[in-house]
Amino acid sequence: MSNQTQTSFPSVDQNSDYIEAALFNTNDLKKRSISFQGRKGVVLYLESITDTELIERNVIIPFSRNQDKDLSELFTTLTFSLETELNQGIQGLLEGSCLYFLEGMSEFYVLLTPAKYERSISEPENEGVIRGPHNGFIEQMKVNLYLIRKQIASPNLKVRYFTLGKTVPKQVSLVYMENIANPELVKIVEARIQKISLDWILSTGFIQELTEDNPFSIFPQLINTERPDHTSNYLLDGYVVILLDGDPTALIVPASFFSFYRTPDDYNNRWMIASFVRFIRLIGFVTAFQLPALYIATVSFHSNVLPLQLFFTIQGSLTRVPFPPLIEAMLLELIFELLREAGLRLPSRVGQTIGIVGGLVIGDAIVKAGLVSYTMIIVVALTAISSFLIPSNEMSSAIRFMRFPLMIAASLFGYIGISFGLTLIFIHLCKLESFGQPYFRPLSPLNSQGLKDTFVRFPIWSIRKRTSNPKTNK
């Protein structure tokens, strides 16, 4: 579609020819000739995205029965606007409206008649709900805003609209609490959104990659969720939410490392149980990327730290294996990633079968063949289970990726290599920022109040301030 504006022509045929050419004579563009009071008229619409029954009932039939009325009186049952720029009309067509041109009229009608194929509000499949609202965002942004406003019935909830995409425009919403969110944070998010200059934005992944502080970091710097209650909790804590029309995922900024280990269920359970579960998650984080490296370093360089009986057990399982521990671990990790990816891409019933049968058959066969040891099977299995404890899929992927360089460092330098690798990771976490906020808060910089909702969750009555985002208005 041309970026130059074109005023509508007095001739109906010229207007329809211009629009047909602008849409490259697409076959789903339909034209209906409808005269009014002896003057030639035409209705244009894209049948693929408009409600044809609505057009027939509220546009075509009123024209045939009410030729004696004023033209504007025929559209009382529809939302409409009068336009003079044909490019505005083309954009209306692409959004599901129909256009009516009348011979000799300098303006034309844009009638709102979009087809509605909305997915029902249901529980998000990738975020399990144990206790709390069992609803999730869908692809329609207005529905998602409705779900948020149902959670937060406050006049301070502010929504700002932006349009991204030159060729395929899409609407983006910026949502925040006016009386809580830091104005500087809102300005930063708004500026980064407005700097996005692409022909199209297909998903929130585009926005995430184009707005994060460090695109070369493996750690996610925006939180994504499909749960309205999760989103509302962050809004009330001073965060800013980004919604994209056509995508059920909400982006929450700024992110912190520990926010990826919190779930809404932590606040729906008793604080002692929630603290225990959260601590288990953090232990799973450590196990998920350090256990293979610790095993490799121990059996390769530091076997003297093992109890004598355990040493002979592990050594006995390694005697038939022709590969060093690093190759063992890499082989098993690769097989696990293949099974995991196959389970995700296949239909759910087949995917579960592939994961269970594939793991049992391949695991048993590879040990009997003498390619890996039983001990390495146990280590990789514990690592895989630990990675599933992480609530965020993005953080889980980052942890899985991080274990590979750590295994290489352990195979080369033992415990010293692991220590050096962990030091680099912690330095990176301490230097990383998310929209100007420290990523490793509340540990760096240290915030004692924030520690009450980090490794464990203190009782809600003892958390008297907003601990997650230190720079809010209140």
C-alpha cells in the first residue's frame, strides 16, 4: 500500500479501481453495486475478514428498503465514520470494515463490520494453575485488557496505544499503574517501543528482542506470561506491561533474575509451604546446570574427594565406557534435547509416548552397549528433572544452554574451571540491567527488604513495601 495520501474521487468507478489496484486485485475483495436515490453506489469489503451476514443485514437490506431516508440514517445499527482519504479506507478494509462510495460524494463511509473468530478464555497450557483464577490471555488485545481490568478495578490503571509495523500495522498497548509505576521507567519503555522500525511485528518475541538492554546475553530480560493474575500482581508492584494484538503473551518489565522463580501460586499458599517450594526451585536451578560439570570434574580430576565405596562403584561403571566423561555427558544431553524437541513438535499424545518410550529404550540400550555408564544416566536424569522445576521456559532454556560451556570448563580444569565459569556468570548477572534496573537485585545492589521475597517468601504482613521493583513512586 502506498504511503502517499490520495483523496477520494467524485467517481465511484475511480475509487473502486484505485482500491482494487492498491490491493493488487486480490480475489477476496468483493464489490456490490447499490444505488441510492438514483445515484450510483458501491460497497467494497474483504470477505475473508468481514462478517458478510452483518453486511447483508445492516447495509444491503436497509438500502433496498429505505431509499427515501437520509443516507446517514441507514447506518444507525453500525459504527461508522466519514473519510476523505482512500488510504484510510484501505486500512479500514484490512481491519474488517466495509466501504460505501456514492457517485458525486466527496466523502465515503467506513462501516465497522469485522468477522469475529475469538478463542474462548481458557487456562494457559504452558503455565499450570494450582490455585487461583483459571483463565488466560487470548489473541484479542481488548479481551486481555478486559481480563486485567477485572483484576484491577482502579482508575489509576492506565493504557496507552502505539502502532508498530510499516507494512502490516499492529496495535501495541502499554499498561501501568499511574500512581505506582516509576515515570522514568514508563518513559524508557515508551521510547524503546517507539524506536522499533520494522515492516511487521508478528509476535511479542520481536518486541522483546528489540527492546532488551543486552541482546547478546543468554538470560531473558523481559518476563512473559499468559496469566492475568500474574500480570496484575506485577502491575500493582510498579512494573510496566506490554501487550500486542494477535499474541496472548504479556511482556513485563523490568525483569530480575529471581522473578523467573516466582509464581502466583507462591502467594496463594501458606508462606512456609511457599518458601519450601521456592527454595526447592532454586536448588533445582543449581542442580540443572552444575551437576554434570561437578560429576565430570570429580571423576576426571578429583576422585579422591569421594568416599572409598562410592569411588569403586563409579570406577566400576566407567571401566567399560570407551569415552571420557565429557563425551558421555554431551552424548546423553544431546539425546535428551532431541527427545524433548520431538515431544514438543509432535501431537501431545504422540509426544508423551516418544518421551517415555524413547527415554526408556534408548537409555537402556545405550548403557548395555557400553557407550555410557549408569552413573552418567542418573546425573543427566537428575539434571533434566531439575530443569523442569523452573517456572519460566525462557530461563529453563538459558540454564540448559549454560551447562554445556560449564561442562567443557570442568573437563579441562576440574573444580577450578567450574569456579572460573561461575565467577564469569555472576559478574555478568551483576552487570546486566533490564530497562535501567539491576538484573540481580536484591542481591546486587543488596536490598535487605527485598530478600524477604527472594530465596524464601516471608509472611505477606511482614513484607510492608514493594520489594521487587525498588524505584516506584510509593
